[in-house]
Amino acid sequence: MTTVVLVIHLLLALALIGTILLQKSEGGALGMGGGGMSGFMSGRSTANLLTRTTAVLATGFFLTSMALAYLAGNRHPAADTLLTQPPGQSQPAPAPAEPATTPAPAPAPAQGGAPLAK
């Protein structure tokens, strides 16, 4: 289900980008929708069509964003990764390691030896 909504969301995003780039603006932009289609539609009707199309695509983008957020919030954390186990199937704790034996203390040096040099 999430994959289907995500694919629709991506297609809407691409269509929205294309529609916005086709619109004629005062700043220049691509403005491909204005002058080239004079025989088919007037500049005003083309602008109205692109504005309505942008509004519809933006609404669909918003709705799919909300759907994806809802679907992401309803996931079970145990199903997300293979490293975690479901709550009822925990492994037993490993047995503690045997304590290490301490080595016997080294014998003390003999008392009657030569004095150490300083």
C-alpha cells in the first residue's frame, strides 16, 4: 500500500514541477505556455488551465503526503528491521564467563644480595 501511494506521490511531484515550469511569469522562467499555442488557446485561457491544473496537482500532492505520513506512523517497529526480534521471542542471556584465575604472586628477592646502584 505504501509503495503505491509513494509512486503516485512521485508522479504528482513530477507533473507539478512540469506544470509550474510551463506557466508564464513576469520574471521570465520558461514561459512555454504563453505564445506558442495562440492558434489553439488564447493566452488567458492557457493561464487559467495551467492555474487550475497546478491547484489540482498540488491538492493531490498534499493528500498523498498526508497519506504517507499516516502510513509511516502506523508501522510496527518490529517489522521494520531484521535485526530486532518480536517482543515474545527474546533469546536467553548468554552464560557468564568463568572467572579468570589470578597468577600466584612472584617470589620476593633474596635479602642478602648486593646493593642496587643509584
